[in-house]
Amino acid sequence: MPGGGSDDAAHTTNHQKQNQNQSSTPDKDVAARVFFENMYKLLVDDCYVLRKTTGCHELAEFIYGVHRNPKAAAELYEANCLTRHNAKSCFRSGVLAFDGEGVARDSVRALARFRRACELGSAEGCNNAAMMFQRGVGCPADLDVAERLFLKACDQLLYTNACYNLSSFYLLGGVVPPAPPKLKPGETPPATRPPLPPANKELQNLPKALEYSLRGCEYGHPYACINASRMYLTGDGIPKDEVKGTYYRRQAEELLQIYVPSSPFAR
């Protein structure tokens, strides 16, 4: 019957589509595995045959992120830092030592790697070393060194986080500010910050605090905008200006819709 033939053809077509869908996933898995195997071989060649420092760093990143082997990655980051003087590898070696991932937790070693990364031009390395000197982690606290490192990261290397950290550093005279709020995935923090601790009045520099709050805000850091807003709304060291205070609070609100800083410490 004509109708029966159409049903059979439709059934056959659907069955073929199901078979194609079932076979597509294994094909994709094989293709992905081949891709990663080839990528690994290329990176090994770049690092150990061509002796490219960038190749060695990318190989360490591959081992860490794809192979999920932080111990092997830490060894390669460390070697690439000490023997090939790669800034990114020095920074990553510092992060793993600080977190105790793949190596024993060691804040002294972490600080040494962050300082070396900073010397080699890593803004993140300068920022993290500054934070450790500010807090006395891995070293005696030294606010002069912390300030110099923050300045290098912000002024020379244009690192947004460091500009925000500098704004808080000058606002509080080196006193450590409250940690940013811990958020659930997708949660946006309010455009306000917890009350600040008492500032060290001897080291407080409110004109500099405003300067780096405005710069950090210009670079897109919402908490720097909040610092600027707070200073204008309270008249903290500057003439009170509710218009500017409201403007920078709205800037913070807009930025928080697209960017929520996770931590002033880089990783």
C-alpha cells in the first residue's frame, strides 16, 4: 500500500539519524584526543627540542590544565623560571607554592618567585609580592617595599588590580582592607563595601587615594569606583560632592554587571 511505503521510509530515515547521532559522540571524542595528543607533542618539541621559553611555559600550562598534573607542572614552571627566566612561569610557580598545589606550601618561596616575576615584567607578580609585603606573609611587613611594588604594577605595567590596591593602600595608610565578599556563582555584590578599619593616619595619603581610585575606576575596577564614590560622598580628605559620589557609585554598579573581581591577589 502507498501509505505503508511512506511509513517504512520515514522509519528508516529516523533509524539512520539515530545511528548517526550515536556514532558522532565517539568520533568527536577521538578527534579531541588526537588534537590534544598532537598539541602535546608540539609543545614538547617547542620546549625540549627548540628550547623556546614560551613553549615550555605553554607546556606547563597544558600539563596543569589538560593533564591535571600540578606536580609535574610545578616542576616545569620552576625550571622555566630559574633557567629560562620566563616571567609567566615565575608567577605560576609562585602561585602553586603559595597555594601548596603540586608542591609543599611555602610562602617564602612564593614571594621569591613573585619578586622574580616582577623583575621580569609580570604585573601580577609585582601585585602579589606587594600584598605579601603589606601583610608580612613570607617576610617581615614592609610598607615601603609594598608601595613601590604596587606603583610598578599600576604605573608602569597598567595592572588594574594594583591600581585598586593602591587606592586602598593610601586610603588606609597601609592597613589591610576587608576582603571582597564571597559570592555564589552568578551573584552580583552590592555597590557598597563593608566599613573600613581605622586608617594609619601617619601614612594615610588621601589625595593619592583619590588619584588611584579614579585611575582604577577608569581602568574598569568596580571597587576602585566604590572607593572614589565613598570619598566624594563623605568628603574624606576632599570637598564633599554628592554628584560625583553618585556618578562613581553608578559606575561601580554598571561595572559589577559585567565584571566581579574575585580577589585582589592574582592567580
